[in-house]
Amino acid sequence: MGCDIITGGGPGLMQAANEGAASRPERARSIGVRVDLPFEQDVNSFVEMAFEHRTFFTRLHQFVLVSDAFIVTPGGIGTPTFDVDGTERRVRVQGGDLVVEAGGEQVVSPVTTVAAAGDLLGLTPGAPDVYTAVTPLQPDRPLDLDVGVVAALADWLAVADEALRAFGAAHGGPDPVTPQLWPEHFDLAISLDEVNYGASPGDDDHLLPYAYVGPWAVPQDAGRDGSWWNQPYGRGVSAEDLGDAATLVALFEQGRSRTS
């Protein structure tokens, strides 16, 4: 293309873009712009020129300042790649659609009912055997997705994923810690040293998205007035009071220091 490639310098799609640029050094420079958090991962190995920022705002400002064009990739809420009868598959909800990628092909279908989604995926709808469902299964009940809410939820879980990976990289040992999207609560979380760290889209007790620290052994003063542990299960903080991944990491660090 004859132009430099600049990314956030991280893994996944960012690494793939940097690797492509690094493979043709005569035509492009491979650049990474990272944020200097205590537990942020280093830039990927294909970055030839790296810049560091102390805040996400100045990092974004550099992206906008030096770029002549932007590539926006599909987002949404989805699964990692998994194998079905020898075929790699990924599934995600993007806007109001269910997107299935398998065998190099992509199928897009509107989200209408649980039954229709099951037919598209070749699965029988139902809760896994690891817990008892508390809501009835209504496979033919129409599903009316608010595209704006889906996008906001995807953004919140993306921030949480970044924070959980950074926090896990700092404390999880040599093996990478992968955040898990739990089907029974639809929260994104990890467990370290018998403490759950995660982010929820909201529930009956918290109607809006929030992040939490939940020790397996609940502190004796949990839920009491004046306690740092402000919920019966541990600590919960509204997404409105957190902002970006750095503030989530700080919350998780506070929780870890109080449970160590």
C-alpha cells in the first residue's frame, strides 16, 4: 500500500496488522502506540517503532493526529474460535444480527427467537447442566434487540476484557489468563487466588452495568455501612463511576490487596 501501519501494539488483530506491515519493510513501517499502565502488556513483537502514553486520551489523540485513514473492524459480543466436527467456528451478536463464521464462510441472520438461533447453529436450546436455570425457556418467544443497547454492552465488555487481561497478566503466573463470559449471568470475569474479578451488564440488584470483586470467602463486614465491601458478595462499582480500563484495573488491585 505504501503507507505506514499504526495500531495499539497489542495482540490479536493489532498484531496481525503489525505483522503484515513488518513483512514489507520497504513499503511500510510497523508502528505501535501503547498506554503506560503498570500492568499493560508490552507491544507485540512485530512493532518496529513504539510510542508510549500515560493516558488513554493522549494515546487516542496521537492515533487521530497522525492517521490519514482508519480501518474499523466488526465488533459485537461473541465466542472465541471453537471446533465443531473438525471445522473452526465463531459466533457473535453484532447489532441485531447473529453472525456465524465457519469454514471460511460467514452467515448473517437477524436475531428473532432462541429457536431460530438454535437452528442456525445446529444446537438444541437449553441451559448447561452445571446449574439450574431460574427463568423459563421460551424458544419461540420473539426477541426484540435494541441495537444501541447491544453496542453499549459490547463497549463495556471490551473495556472489561482489556482490564481483566492486563490485571491477569500481572498476577496470573506464566500462563495467560483468559476472561470468561459466563452464560448464567452474562458477566465477563476471571478467578485468581479464590477471588472473582469481573464486569456485569446489570442484574436484578444492579440495573446498570458494574464491575465487581467477589472473594469466595465473603468478608464478614460485606454489605455493612462504611465497609469497603459495599455488597453482600464483596465490592461492586457502577460503570458510570469507572470510565476506562485503567480505573477497572485499579479497582481489581484494591480488591486484591484487601484479600491477600
